[in-house]
Amino acid sequence: MLIFGGTDRDYYTGRLIFTPLVSSYRWQFKMDGVEVSNRSQFVIGGRDEAELDTSTPLIHGPMEEIQILHFFLGGKMHKKLPGRFIFDCSKVNTLPDVGFIVNGYSLLLSSKDFIIKEDEDGKITCFSAIAGLYWRRYNMSAWILGSSFMRAYYTYFDKGNSRVGFARAID
């Protein structure tokens, strides 16, 4: 849903967490890192730039950081799809949350938010919606938060104040 000129409290809970934009052209902002919720003091990355992209279905990050993240989550690299990780479907409900740390706040995604079940050759495979990038375009951000992230978080694009805001979306 797209709302112009304000917000609608029927679609999110809590308060909006705002962070300033580094670039409003690509909706880029600073991200303090990514954490796995069952690992105290474990944060990968740090002061990376991230960008919001409504046309990207997944969440993409630097391959090295994605590999570390999936090591702690228990995911395995897909043999045919570099940068994509899979999980044992019987264990996805026990996976820890993944937090994207923005302006000091951890925006948590549960396995319900970051696991995608797909039919792969007649068998259900549980893919992570968090995937690695092997390439970088000129001036490209380290992380791309696509629609997998924005389904979980109500996103407020505030170009006039050069900021973006997030609040947990209501299912």
C-alpha cells in the first residue's frame, strides 16, 4: 500500500524510528550492523550504508557478512545458487531473529519474515531472503533492504526532512 502525505496507524505498531538519509536519490542511510538475537554482543558489519529498494524482493549484503550471518543461523550455501542459503524446513521455526541495527535500534526479523518456502524440483526448499552479493556497482550501498524487509517494517519515506522511518508492520 502506498500512502501520500502521512502515515496510517492501522498498519504499524509502536513508534516510528527515524534515521537521516545519506542520499535521498537512492534512499541510503547508515546502518550500524546486523545481529543474531541469540548471540550477545555479536554484530557483523558496522556503519555500513544501506538502501531501500522496493523493486528488490530480497535483502542483499556483502558476501562475507552474509556467510558469517548464515553460519550463526545454521544455513548452508545452495549448491547451484551462489549467495543464496537454505535451511532444514523442519527447523525454521526455531531459528533466532536477525536484527538490522538502525540509529541504535534493532529492527528484528523472525524466521517467518526471512524464510521463503519454494518448490524446487518438486520438493519444498526453505531459502533465506537474506542473500549475498558478489558484485558491486559504482557507488553501490553495502546492503539493499528489499521488499522482504519492508513487508515486516512499515517504511516512511520522508524526502522533505531527508530521513526514513521504520515501525513494525501489523500482519
